[in-house]
Amino acid sequence: MIEKRTYKTYSDEFKKEAVALVTEQGYSVAEAAQSLGVRTNLLYKWKDKLESQAKGIVLDPDERAELKKLRAENKRLKVEKEILKKASALLAQDILLDLNSWKKRPKKGITPEELELQGMAKRLFKDSRQSLGSRELAKALQKNGFPISREKTRRLMKTLGLVVTQRRAYKVTTKRNLTHRVADNLIKMDFNPTRINQVWAGDITYLKTPQGWLYLSIVMDLYSRRIIGWALSERMTVELVMKSLQQAYPRAGFGKYQSG
């Protein structure tokens, strides 16, 4: 009885990380395929498919072959142009030979386990919004089952080009002038009005965003408990409060706000 031939399947994440070895880390397709134990033509298919998906196009086999040929030709022309800029025609051939030898140098092998580690490191770093340093990234990787030291994590971050993005820290920009008069308390702690637009309340808070700290000013109608005006600014100023009031007036049915 002839046994049915089985084929090894690979996850989409594995295919993505395998292609990243070529597109992000300088491996040739043959070197990456050999390190991971997959066929070279299979890795080429994964690479072409991901590139096509990124561009939102799908090519037929003839178009794919023509595109591959054009890319190779374009790459060759770029190399020749760069060589001609740096040397005479006599030296260009020697430089091209040296360049080809450099391109064919053996890459350091990478195992499927190391590829999985790289994929996890990139996902954790992205989820942190590029804020994890080597110490915290090492801890996060260890929690996910990867026994790795901080020193190895530092080298891994360098290999993957993971650079921490420093965010602007919160800083107090406004201080109360104690000589200013405090406004009269007209509500007298009665926060349950009997009709809409009878009593409004306002507040200012600050929010941490990818762009840094921002101040949020809001205006609420205490009867409906609805936010009828809001505004954002990098500074806590009178203008910030006025913008939230200017938005509240027409939303409450009073028309455009008129100062004074």
C-alpha cells in the first residue's frame, strides 16, 4: 500500500518572519531558506505574496516572472552606476568582483526558535509603543517563555533596529495666583437642577497621548449629564476653557457664543 505523501504546513506568522530575514536583516533568500530548513522557491513565493499584498495587487505567473526580471535588471544597473561614480572603468571590474564576493559571504544561520524569538520581541516592542528598553523587554520575553538575558536582549534589539521612543514627560505649566479673587459659589453644592441648561459644570484634566501630555477642558449640562463642549490643548490656558464654552453654546441651542 502506498502511503499518502504529507506536506509540512507553516503559519502566516512564520512566513512573515521568514520574509523579514530577507527584507529587514540582509539575508539572501537562499541563506534564509537554508537556515530555516525550507525550500528556496517556497520562500520566494512567500516574499512575492507579501509584497503584492502590501501593494494591494495580485500578479499572474507571467507578470511575476517579468517583475522579478525587471527588479534584477534594476538592481544590476544601480550597482554599476554606483561603481562608475567611485572608480575608473579599469578599476570598476575589480570593484564589482569584490562587491559580488561580499554579497555571497555566508550569513550566520538562524534557527526556527530564534526566528520565533525575533517575532515575539517585535510584537512586544510594538505593543509598548516603542517604549520598552532592554531590561523591560527581557522581562517581557521571559514571561512569554523565552529564557533570555538583558545583554542578549540588547543585541537582539540592535539586530532588529528596535529603538526606544522617548515621550515628553508631564510638566506643570500653570500656577494659581493667590491674589486673584475666587468666584462666588452660586450653586451652593446643589448639583441636581430641575431643567436642562439651568446649571453647567466644567473641568480640566490632562491625558497622556503618543504626542505627549494634552489638557482636556469639558463643559457638562448637570441636568442631562451630557458633555456639550470640549477642547484640547498642549497648555492649560483661558483660551482652552473659552474654546470648550464656544462649542457648548450652539450645541445647547443658544447660537454662536458672544464674549462680553
